Amino acid sequence: QVQLVESGGGLVEAGGSLELSCAASGSIWDTVAMAWYRQVPGKQRELVASITRVGTTTYADSVKGRFTISTPFSNTLVSVRMRGLKPTDTATYYCNALNYRGVDYWGRGTQVTVSS
């Protein structure tokens, strides 16, 4: 079992920055990837950024070059630094952990709102 707790969401002006953090506990030694997803009303949840156990990162085209994901303390903490925020980045952001059995774990989500 993996427990994920997000923090760092809030209200920001377009062009601003935010850093979201996710503290992970439990069976984190079984995780093979950590990720951030986001979802807006009426839309499917989408992958924002991910990082694997070996350090390979993946970014959605819409955030590439603006967002940076990192696991500075192994998989106990996964952060995403968001720069140059746009109103289209407004969403609920969810922390995700994938274990080697293919089981997904999710945080409760944190709201990010970017004003125009």
C-alpha cells in the first residue's frame, strides 16, 4: 500500500509559478514510476509528467519546457515545478504512484487555478 499526500496548490496569475509536492509513504520500494496527472470538469484525466525508477521523465506536450518533475528523496517525495502557468493549466492535480504489479495509487488531488 502507498499513501500519497499532495500540497502546494493554489491561485496564481498567468505567467506565474507553483511547485506541487507529494509525500509518499508505505510500500514505496515497490513503485516503478511516480507521476502527476490533472483533470478538468468534463475532461478525461491526463498525464502531466512522470518519472521512472531509473530517472526517465515524460511530459505532456502542453507542459513540456515549462514543468519539471523530480524525486529529490527517492520516491518518498515527488515534486513538479510549474513555470509560465497558463489559464489552460487550471485543473485538479493528482499525485500518482505505479507499482511493479501495475497497481495505481492516487492522492486526493490539489486545485490549481490560473487567472488570465
